[in-house]
Amino acid sequence: MNIDLDKILETGAQLADSAKKTATDLAQKGKKQVDLMNAQTRLSKAQRQLGALVYSLEKNGEKNELLVKKYVDAISTIEEEIETLKKQESQGQTSYTYTYTAPAQEPGKKTCPQCGAEVDEDALFCSCCGAQL
């Protein structure tokens, strides 16, 4: 029985490379799915905030078209990001740009940098002055 050690080592190296590639592909696919879920969560949150804003304005007989437009624009941006992520996933692309939104520094407390009003920690815009947060 003649064992070719070089052949065994070469086969082992090929198997290791194949396993590494598979693991990398799975990790990238998982990251894409997490990014997509995060974007969908942000979209849902922004849509709820817009609904609450419109309701509040209507209930109080107020108009703030600029603030409503800012929410609509922010929602459109998130929707575009989701579409980009979905297209890249279906095309099997592995590189893309993802915009990370850092969480508020103090949970539950956030103030508008423009006017200093206290706002919800997940608000996209100030409900007082309309500044983007």
C-alpha cells in the first residue's frame, strides 16, 4: 500500500478552501438578510411616526407640510435602500453600501440639536421645529 502524502495534503487543502468559501458566502448572505430586516424595521418605524404626526396635526387643526415632506422623503430613502438590498440579493452581489444609523446615546432621552426640544429616541425629525435628527 503506497500512500501519497502530497496528494492527501493537496486534497485536504482543497477541502479547507472549499469550506472557507462556503462559510464566507453564508456569512455574507446572513449579513444581507440582517441588513434588509433592519431597513424594513426602520421603514415600519418611520411610517408609524408619519402616521402619528399626520394624526396629531389633523387633530390639533395644524399644518406642517415641511415636516410631513421630510418624513415622506426619509421613507422614500429607506424604501430605495430596501429595493437596492433586494436587487443585490437576487443578483448574488456581495458588496453594497449600507447606511448605519447609530442609536441614541441615552436610551429614552434625546433632544433636538436645533431647538433643544425633547423628542422620542427613534424620531427621525423634531416634532417642534422639523429638524432632521
